[in-house]
Amino acid sequence: MYQFSYSEILEDSPKDCRQREYDLFERAVDLLRAAEGYPSQSPEMLGAIVYLQRLWTFLIKDLGHPENALPDKLKGQLISIGLWVMRESDLVVRGEHNNLNALIDINVLIKDGLK
């Protein structure tokens, strides 16, 4: 995953930032789709879940940053979605289920909202 300081991100144009976010979500969705049908502890599933959790961990941290200019209501909603993604992906890793449909659907919605 990309490692940038918040000040470096601020220097990018909003279009560049959205494209980067879109690409990250597209990669997450691709990994999740490729992992469908594999057992919870398979390399494919773990790789997809680790990527997804890293993405959302970064996003939640960014949304909580005081300089994030998104409206507070939207930040709260996105953080809530991110926490749900983290909980749902933990269930997959623990072997409680390996159905990725909901995780794929929500991340596709977020990705498509960036275009």
C-alpha cells in the first residue's frame, strides 16, 4: 500500500487523490473477487483480507485527521462503514464464514462513488 504523509497528499490535486483512492478500492475488490470460494485461511483469502484491512485502517486514520476537509457527517458515515468492513473481514479470517459478497458490494459502492 502507498505510504504518504498527510501534507504530501494535500499537495495533490483532488482529481489525483480520487483516482488513487479509486485504484486502491479497485485492487481490493479484485483481490476479494479472486479469493471467492477459497477457505478462510488460504493465501488468496488472507491476502485479500490483509489488503482490505490495511486500506480501511489508512482511510479511517485519514478520516479522523483534523485537517481532513470532508464534512463531519460524511466522515462519520465512512468511518462507520470502515469499522463494519474490519469486523466483517475479521469474521472471515476467524473462519466464521467465507462469503465475501457483502464486502465486495460495499467496496464496489465506495469505489464507484469516487468516479
